[in-house]
Amino acid sequence: MLLHICRWLQDNSFLAVINGTAWTAAAVEIVHYFSMFILVGLMVIVDLRVLGLVGLRQDATQLADRLFPWIWGSLAFNFLSGFLMFAGSATAYYRNDIFYDKMGVTLVAIVANIIVQQKVSKWNQLPAMPAWAKLLAVVSIGLWVGAIIAGVEVPALTGVG
Amino acid sequence: MDGSLVIFGHWLQNRPYALAIAGSDWAYPLVQATHFTGLSIWIGTIAAVDVSLLGAGKRSTPPMQLSDELLIWNWIGFAIAVTGGFLLFSVSAETYLTNIAFLTKLGLLIPLGLVLHVVIQRKAPAWEKASETPPVAKVAGLAELLLWLCVATAAVLIPYVG
């Protein structure tokens, strides 16, 4: 079933043109990298604020409110460009274990982002950030770095991408 | 290309550490991941300040005085990115030094980006304190984001033009 969808994506002429034309393929890659930098970088700032390592003069809730729209906006660009890159060689990614690792780690990282966003104003009203909030912030940074490592391992170890 | 550059590239890529990275299955991608992690922190901290200058986001929140507070992490990200980048460069220095996209990135776009970045970093505290962000600050913020996007563009194009 999944393989069937992958075949269909790969044979889709529109997606094939995007991946087969040098400048559109490059544009998609640029969007994927740049949105990843902004997404991960901004999320790390929020996490570091929870850890008390950055922006202590900033109100944590306000900082999160300011940055999260950009985090989710970058994620949208990142997802869309990533999907286009995936579609070009869908059947190869389908057989690629590290790609599943990357998707799994990224998904958990996104869930961690959502929890931080939901809880940050509550934590902010406490006298100090709770220990589990700080733990979550550390885990969140670790997950994003892990997603990057898994991401570079996909082409490095398997030649796909 | 200039002969001395090629000789330098040849010398660099034959350093033991460069050969070790090139010869290992896991070292190269790990160095790549280091470069990208550094870039995420560098670009993320830049974007946070620039986005704040642009005044985009929630209208109800007051302008954030972020530039000072992000300064250390900003340059930590830069240091990580440069370290990773230098190691990646060392592995195939000769090829990079004859690649027009790489030379444009390193010789033109990154110096321009750094100059604009330092200017913004010096001016931002005053801009951020103003009750209304001056137009020049918004232009500078947008220009900086676009300039780093150009850097990323040149980097992606390295294999395409090589």
C-alpha cells in the first residue's frame, strides 16, 4: 500500500519535473535547508530560555509567542520542500531505514515543541521553571540535533537523496 | 584558477585529519551535522533579531530587546558552523577552491553577510529601544535574512556547478 503510493508519487509527472530540473531541485533544497536552520535555531532559543541560559530579561511567554509562529511557519516550508524531495525518489526512501529514523525523531521533536508551546505560560507563572520542563528542553535540543544527524546519514550511508 | 590556491588546497586536503575524515564512513556526515547544527543556531539567532526588527509576529507583544541577549549564542553558533565548515572544506579543498559557487559564497556573500550582521548587532540595541522601529532597521533586518538565504543558495549550488 505504502509502496504503491511511493510508486505513484515517483511517477507523478509534475513531481518528476520538479526533481528532474536542476534549478527547481536546487530551489527545493535551498528552502529545505534554510527553513530547517530557522526552525531548529528558533526552537533552540525557546529551549534555552526554558533552561534559563538565554534572554532572562525576556518574558518567556512573550518570547515563545513571538517565535512560535515563525517556528511553525518554517516547519511548513520544511515539510513541503522535504515532501517534494521525498517524492522524487519515494521508492528508495521507502526502503531506507535511516529515513524512517529521521522521520521518527523529527516527529517526536515536533511533539516536544507542541508541549513546550502549550505549557510555557504555565511554567512562566511558577517561581522557577520546573525540572521536567528543563529536561524537556534538553530533550528537545537533543532530538533536533538527532534529526540533523539522521538527516545527513540518509545520503551518506545509503546514497539516497 | 590561481596556482597558489590549488597548491594550498592540495596541501590542506592531505593533512592527516582531512584524510582521516575522508577515509571514515561516519566522520564526514558527523562533521556535516556539526556544520548544520552550528548554522541552525547562527541563522536562528539572527532570524529572531531580524524578525523582531521587522515587527512581524504578534502585534500585541512589545518589541523585544533580543540582540544583546542572543549575542553569545549567536557567535557560539558561528564558531560551530565555521569549525564544521572548515573541516568539510579541508576534505576536498582543491575541488572547492575551483568551484565558482563556493568562491562566491566564501569570498563575497559571507563577508558581506558578516559586515551587515555586525552593523545590525551594533545598531540593534538602539533600534529595539525606539518606540517605533525605524524603517532603516526593517530594511536591514530583511536584507540580512535575504543575504544569508543567498549564502545558503550558493552552498546548495556547489555540487550543481562543480
